[in-house]
Amino acid sequence: MPEIDFELVNSVLADFQRGISRPFIEIASPYSIESIVRGFNSQREELFTLLDSLDDTQIVYKPADSEFSVSEVVSHMIAAQGGVYNALLDLSEIVMPFVAHTPNGPGAGAQNTLKAADAREQLHTATDEMIEVIRQVARIDKPAMRDYPDFGLMSPKSWMMFQITHDYDHLRQAKKIRAAEGFPTQNQVTTNPLS
């Protein structure tokens, strides 16, 4: 089976932004769960590399008041991942604790208060938790499929494909913030909302 085609992921996002929705069950169908996990890991590794280069001032920098900081991007990604994690547990009937509260909506769970080290640690923990649940789901011969509001028919693979697409969008967003004019140099003294 093929590796994740990130050009396809990009086109899914472009369609979504134009109001065109494509079924994730179809998008995920050509991929094995192993290739989906590798695609998820590769994006998270790219985000870890970006986070490793940031200090506490840089992670909370916002190019404009109406835009997100990297702290907000990462905290939103972690919070939103809880919904996918819970859906995987729901479909698989694996006995593991559900995420107690998963915020809904664009940008839900975003916090501009993370220190750089905390963002890395929390993202590593969330990534490890997601990989563990998807590896357990992969052991199930015929995982369930169910209809979900706003998503239609979803399987564990399609939920992970949604997660990859969501991560891809926010990885691009974090890179854009990092490349923004005015982004502080490392250890540059600026007004920090955490002070």
C-alpha cells in the first residue's frame, strides 16, 4: 500500500476551504494503517523540529492580535486530537480511558500560555497516546464503521486520515507564524504575555 500523499491532503484542505467536503472513508481507503501511522509520525516530527527551535517568547508570538501563536496552534491540536482519540476508542471498543473533555469548534482549546518546553512535552505525550491507541485498533480484524455528524461514515483509518489532515493544516499555520515578519529572534526581549 502507498505512503500518505501529502499533495492529496493539501487538495482535501483546499476543497474544504472552498466548501467542498470529501468523505474521509474514501480518502483513507488506499492506505494501510501502518502508512497512516507513518504519515502521522512524520508530521509530528516536523512539528517537534519546529518546536525545538523556539524559546518561550517565540512560542507565544502572534503576528497580529487576530492570529494564533504557535502555543495556540499546538494546544488546539492537542485538545482537538482528543475527539479523534475518543472516536477510535468508540469504534474499537478497546478498554482505555476516554478523554474527559474535548472542546469543539475551530480553534477550540487554544491557549497562548504554554512555555516552549511544556508545549513539546504535551505534544509528545499526546502523540504517544494517539500512536498507542491506533496500534491497538490496528490489531482488530474488522473494526467498526459508524456515521458521525459532520463526517458521515467513518472508520479508524478515516479518523486517522482526518487527524493527519488537521495536523497538516496546523503545521502549515505554525510554519507561517515562524516565518512571519517581526517574529522575534531567539531570546529577543519583547513584551511577553506570560510575564
